[in-house]
Amino acid sequence: MTLDDERSMQMAEVLRLRLTEGKSLRAIAKKTKLDRKTVRKLLGLAKGSHKPKPAQPRTSILAPYAEEIRKTLDDCGDMPAPAMLDRLRAHGYQGGITVVRERLRLLRPKPKQEAFFTRSYGPGRMLQVDWGDFGYAIPGCARRVSAFVAALAYSRYLFLIFTLSQAMGCFLRCMDLALRFFGGRTLVDVFDNMGTVVKERAGNLPVFNPRFLEYARVRGLGVRACTPARPTEKPYVERPIGFVRTRFWPGRHPTDLFDLNAQATKWRDDIANNRVHEETGKVPSLVFKHEERAKLEPVLERFFDTDDRFDTSVSKTFRVVFDRNEYSVPWRLIHQPVLVRGNEQEVSVWLVNKRVAIHNRSWGVGEEVKDLSHEQGLLETKPRAAAGALPPELQCLGEVATEYFKILAANGRSLRKEIERLVLLSELWGDSPTREAISEVMATGHVGAEYVEYVLRHKKGLTRGPDPLRLGNEELDAIRLSEPDLSLYDNPKPRKTLDPGGPPDTERR
């Protein structure tokens, strides 16, 4: 008997004991006088010899809708799975969205791999600018934190500052800070398609925001906007934003915006600009100092108004809404059209060219900032006077205005519009000239704010003052002088006559 025959007989006996009599491994080993490992091996070989038939492939629940999916993708290759699910539901599909996602992942055409040129720019040739969003990062502040990043394409020298706004005024102030930081301007500045730069696009051509374009003209900047959804056109600022996210941002817990910018400035100057750049192999600060700074053109130091500006009207609660907060103005200016101006520190309200209110700027949301002096005199006007009586907003115009409104009430004119217009005139030209103009108009047998304005503008030759002068220096621009009281000159004191025999008038000399 050969060894193979003996092994076959052992396997047959082991299988009989296992399958027919249901013996355990231990019992089979004892009965056949074989080692339990050998028994287990024989049973394993027998099991492996009976290979199960391969399972039949399952039919997908999407099989009846394959043609509909194909037609839809031919028409719109980037259709998302939820939209595809809606279309299939209309054709009776009862499955879930997961199967649809997997099928679209297989069927959707793969994007073409694009090759890129390696570009290089000489010193002083290009600056790239962009924003990065860092979410709600300041405790107690309901505003998102944004990083303004500007980088020179040659040296990779970096400017970084964090803000709580991406509005036009804030953007232009950040640009000014960046130009001062670099100490000059490049041949061209490249920007993303932010709304403060590009108003709209006409085909492939950008239509620049007029205010930004004027800023670029005043500063002497050459500007270019990237193609939408093409970050590869501004890699020298895209990579620094990612660098800020991975190297500066993790683990930061700023107490406020000032603290955040203090940390960012130190990191920018000590780390970001002093590291060996991973692409150039050089230190950006050294390349900037020794090669690029001398190639920059000087910035044109001409004044440009970088305030945030918003035209609105005063509400009946004598408030104006600016940047999601409310600011008070003098109560008599309700319904007047005003211009609200804001910078990093303050918010001011202007009636034509006259500043009527100023507040510290709030960087919260939904806050009310008020000056109690704006309410002075309001309580004395309650309850409201009867029609034809002098309205409380114009009490400063005196008896002439009282007679004027008594006559006005007998006519068909809108009293509300008359009040608004006369308040505006008295604010712009002063109470005394307005009072005199009203008296002169009544002397001609007329009433009406347009007649009063005609007298002020043309007959008296009065003109509004010029727009506020900005010197570009924060300390000088912050100086506020009160308007002098010119009524002192209406009744000058008579000069003393000199006694011919008396002592000489030393003061006069």
C-alpha cells in the first residue's frame, strides 16, 4: 500500500467520523490514533476540495435608469448627485442617494490634466493681493476674521494684516499699509475677482470697480484681475495664505483684533520673511533688501479718501444704520438724507458738507451707539403741536418761522417736506441767515422752502462750504474746531473817542 493510498484511507475515515457520526476532533484523533493537528489538516483539505460556486453578480437598482443617467450627463456633465436623484425620482426610482453618488463617480468624465509653464518675474515686476477667510476667531465678536495678504512675486516678501471687514474702505486702507510696508509699487498688481476690484465681467474681460480704479490712478498702480476660478494665476499669494493657515494660525487664541495683529506682525517679521523659502531656496527678507527694494517705483503720495461711505436717511428714531449697527444723530434731522463715513476708529455722519455726529466705531453686530446730547430738547416737544404751529425741529428760527408756518398750514403744501427742507437749510447756512431769508420771502407775498433756498443761494450770495479737507495725517484730520458765534458782530460796541489833551492811546498804536 502506497503512502497516498494510506492518506486517502485516513481522510475517508476522518470524514466519516466527522460527518456521519459527528465526532469531535479529540474523539476522531483518539479513534484513529492520529494527532489532532493532522485531523484538523485533513478536514481542512477536504473542505478546500469542495469549492463553492461563484456568486452571480447582483443587478444594480439603477440598471433600469442607465439610459436616463447617460442622457443627463451628456447634457450636463457636472450635475450633482442630489439634482440627479430628483430627476430619477420622476422616473420611479425608489433607492437612496448613495448608489447615485457611486454611479456618477464612475460615469462622470475625468478632468483633463493641465500642464503649466514655470514662470518667473524680475525684481519689482509684480505684487499679488488676496483675502483669506479665518472664520469667527475672536471671542465675543460676531464678525468673521479676514487676512489681507500681499506678496512680491520675485523675493516672496510678505505683508499680512487681519481685519474684521472686506469692504472697500477697509480694502483700500490695507492697500495703503502694504504700499508703505514695501516702500514702493511694482509694475503691475494682480488681484483676485473680489467685488471691491471687479464690478462685473463682460465675457472674459473684467469691468473694474470705478472707485478702485480711481484709487489705482491716484497711487500710480497698474492693475490686473485674474480669471475666475483660476488660482494658478496668482500662486505667489495663494501659497502664502496656505502658509499662514498651516504655520501661523494653529493654536492661536487672540483676545481681540489688536492682539491678533500684534502676534501676526511678529510672526511675519521674525519667521515668515526670514525663513528659507521652499521654492527659491533664499531668504525673502534678504532678497528684498538687496535686490528688489531698489527696483520698486516710489508710491505717489497723493490724498485719496479711503473711508467707508454709505448714503442713507435718518430714521424717525434719529438713527442711521451703518455696517449692521445703529448710530444716533441730532433728533431734529429725522428723514434727512445723510452720508455716513467710517474708518477703523470712528463713524461720522455728514449732512451735505457739515458733520452733524461722530462716534467711536463699533465692530460688533446689532449694537446701538448713541450720544445723549442728540436727545436734548426732544422731551420738551411732547405732545406734538397742532398743525400750523411751529414744529419743534424749527424752534430755533423764532417768531418769524411761527408766522411762516401759520400761513403755510392754510395752503396745500406738504408740511413734512417743508420741515425737512427748512431743517436742511438751517443746518447748512445757519439759523440767522435762514430766518432772514424767510422774512424776505414773506415780504414778497410768498411761502415755500424753494423761495427761501433761492434767497440764500442767489440773492444773498451765500454758498455752502467746500467738502471736508483731508490732509492724510490722522492727527491733523482729527482736529475739530467749534463754529464761531458771528452774532457778536451784529451789534459792535462803539469805539471810545480820544481826549485830545489826554495820554496817547498805546493799545491803538
